Amino acid sequence: MISNKKKMERRHFNKAMAATLLGGPGLRFSGPGNDTRPSYEEIVADTWRHSGPGIDKREEIMRELVRYATLAANSHNTQPWKFQIGGDRITLLPDLSRRCPAVDPEDHHLYTSLGCATENLVLAASAHGLKADVSIEDTSSSVLIDLYPTVPSRSLLFQAIPKRQSTRTGYDGKRVPTNQLDALVGSAQDEKVIAKVFTDKHDLENILEYVVAGNTAQMEDPTFVKELKKWIRFSERNAVRYRDGLFTASSGNPKLPEWLGGFMFNLAYKTDTENDRYRDQIRSSSGSMVFVCQQNDIEGLIDLGRCYQRFALRSTVFGLRHSFINQAVEVPEIRKQFAKYLGLGDRLPDLLVRFGYGSRLPRSLRRPIEQVIV
């Protein structure tokens, strides 16, 4: 067995190597000068924005609603969606080519992501003078959104869409006012979804144990690690090239050329280091929220996503940051144990998120809507 001293020495070595190679001063790499792609900053500015003036034609409005939908939260930033525009209907379809079978074998997160996009689209439709009627088509697992004229309403949640971010870094531990916690819970649940909020430090330590247990199981699964690495964009150049996936800068990690990023991932992405990172993040958080779906089917998962997106936007309105800590619900055995701890009976927890006050990180990117409209 490896002694505690040896484990600590190895942990310090991994952190030191990561700090030296990933964050050392003076490390700057640039792509070839003939790259004509827009810069990362230009794409961020064009992506995370509200509609400009003069958009009044129906076709332009429908495309803008799709653009707002793509700004929704989604697993691994895979953006697993496609859109069809026809008449007064927008159909939101799952893009199964963007599945993550290792972390999401039952497409749980995929359909929840569709729900997040649906909620953004509904809010954006209202802001553009359209009422959205949402239904689920069982045969294709698609979301049908029929639109009718109404009085425009730019809600606070709509206003927050371009500001929302999953912020994977430490927070400052400051307590959230009780009235805001109540509002967060109200946004996060409906007749099909239960939301449980935890702010007591003892509860957060217990939740941390399940997150660490789930993370340890995933880190020891080569298939999971390979899939995760596939979706990481180590360089700004590749972030711009693909406009999807997990850009390292958006997770608080330095940017690197892809060859060096892959090497450093293999060197520094270790169980002890990652578990320590989650300990620091959860202990610095103001609280955690668990989402529990009462209807375990595609319709229920889409509704779950809508509830989560409302929570994410409401927390943004309150100046809060948030990020997923879903390891506790992604490993089946840990998920069952976590459900027992939560006292859920026959139900299982579906999403786990932490929240608190902290600094914004660089933004993730989104694919152009031309790539998602079919």
C-alpha cells in the first residue's frame, strides 16, 4: 500500500507539474498567421448577447429564438440538439450523434439539455411577442413548440440568458438571503420536479462524500476518462474551431496547444487531485440543490431541464454562480446511496448543483445556428 506521506508527495507533484506546465508565466502559443477564423473574443461577443434592433420579420425572429435556445445549459457542452423551423412551429430534436454513452448511457443528461433549451426558447418567444405552447412527440422524442402572437414580455429570466454561466471554480462561501433561497426553490420545481436546497455545512460535507465517491469511480473508469478527454478543448484555437466541448479556460484552467494539453491531461488528471478540487469547490459554496424528477421518462426529463434552466437564470438574476456536481447521480450505486441519504424512497436524484458568489470565468462557445437548423 502507498503511505499517506507518499500519497501527499505525489499529490503535490501533480499540482506542481500542472502549475509549472499549465500556468507558468511567459507560456504563450499562437496559431498560424493565415487562420481566417474569427477570434475567440469576437465569437463570445456575437454569441452571448441579446438580439439587435430591427429584427421584425418572422423568419428572422424564429432564427433568433433558436439562437437563444442554444445558449442553454447542456452536458459537456455537447449541444445535443437540432431544430426544425416550419410555419409557426419550432421542433427541437435530440442529436444522438452527440451522445456521451460513458457518462450518460441512458441519455438522461441529453434530454435534460433539451429541456434547458426549450425553456430558453419559451422565454425568448415571450420577449419577441410570441406565446409558446410546448408538447412532446412520443414517436420521435422531439419537443414541439407552437407559437402564437401575444403581448411582448421581457422577463428578468429572459434578460439573464446571455449572462448565465456554469462557473466551475471556487466561491466565497457567503450566505444567500432566505428570500432568495425561497425564490430559487420556487423556480426550480413544479408539479413534476422536486427541488431540495442545502446550506448547512454539515449537509454540504455529507453531499461532498457522495460527490467524491462518484468522482473516484468515474476516474477509475478508462472509458469515462477517454470520453471526457474527447470533449475537452485545450487551446483557444480548437475552441474556436469546434465551438463546443469543455474549453479549459472556461473551467479555470490555462490554455495550451492540443498536443501539450493532451499530454498534461494524462499527467495531471488524477483522482486525488480532482477530489481535492471538488472538496475546495463544495466547501466554498453557499449551498447545493438536488433536483428530483417524479416522472422517469423523456417528458419528465425535458421538464426537469426546464426547471433547472429557470433555477440557473434566477440565480444569475441574484448575482450567483453555479455549476454541476453530478458525479453523485451519474454512478448508479452511488446514486442509490445518495437517494437513501436524501430520504427519497423509490425516487432517485437527477441533478446536483452547487451555488454561491464568485468571479466569472471565460465563456464557453456555441456552434452557429446554421449547424443546428435542419
